[in-house]
Amino acid sequence: MLTIGQLAAYAGVTVRAVRHYHAKGLLPEPQRDASGYRRYDAAAVVALVRIRVLADAGVPLSRAQELLAAGDAEFAAAVEDIDRRLRAEIRERQRHRERIAQLAAGDSLALPPEAVAYLARMRQLGFHDRLVEVERDSWILIAAQMPEQVPVLMAIKHQQIEDPVLRRLYLDLGDLADCTPDDPR
């Protein structure tokens, strides 16, 4: 026979939780010994572990009470249903994580991969941030209006920035973006 502290420790809960489960009617009050202490048997351990596992799985205590009173077949079916629900929640949370990751992905959120690669190459070549932003915004609009033409247009743009003369022109334009009217350039 176990004391309440031993039962709680073995089942991985607090003594307070055991008392709460008694108060809610989930765990029957055991007989007390001559000293007035509760004494728990193996059946109480099994019941408490079941309660803890159901609670950890997010099953409301009222539903846990129903399940603990159910027969073996009904309990097994309910556990299978809980597992099915948990798997669906995991899939939904995974989709949420993927969407959140897209937000952190920067340009790739709204641009096709070819355009993302093009913008990355512009940054690598040292293009002015303002020029990269203009290109990004333009390619978002182009991709939205003519998605089927993006691969061909992107191939042309890649060729242009790899041409040293055109690249120098782009770099000069980026430098002139912030010039004032009195700038001699």
C-alpha cells in the first residue's frame, strides 16, 4: 500500500493534484489506515496514471471522468479518437509553422524562385538596396500579372547583370538614386 506522497511521486503528479482528482470524483478516496492516512493500492496507481495521461493529452477532466468509467472497448475507442484528434492538431500546427516560416523567408514569400535568385545575385554584386527594392517590387507585380513569362524575363535579367557594362550602369544608377540636384554627377 502506498501513501498519497508515494502515489503522487510514482504517477508523476503532485499531492495537490491527487487531492484535486479526489475532489472532482476522478480518483476514488481510498480507505484510511488506523492513523488516518490514505492508503492506495495498485488499482489507484493505474487510475491515476490514466488520469494524468488523459490530462497531458488535453482531455478535459469531465471527459476523463467519462472515459475512466467506460468499459474496455469504449475506452479503447475513445483513446483512438483522441489520438486521431491529436494527429490532426499536429498536422494543422505543422501547416501553421510552414506559413510562419514563409513570413521569415523574406522575398520568397511573394516572388517566384527565379526572382528571388536574381535579387540575391544583385545583393551579392553590391547593388544599392534601393535599386534591389525597386526590382523586387516590380517583379512582384510582373509575377502577379504574367506568371508564365517570369522564367524567360528572369533569364534576360540574369544575363544583363552578368554583363560588366550593364552591371556598371546599374551600379551607377544605384549611386545616383540619392543624389541631390547640386551633385555634379
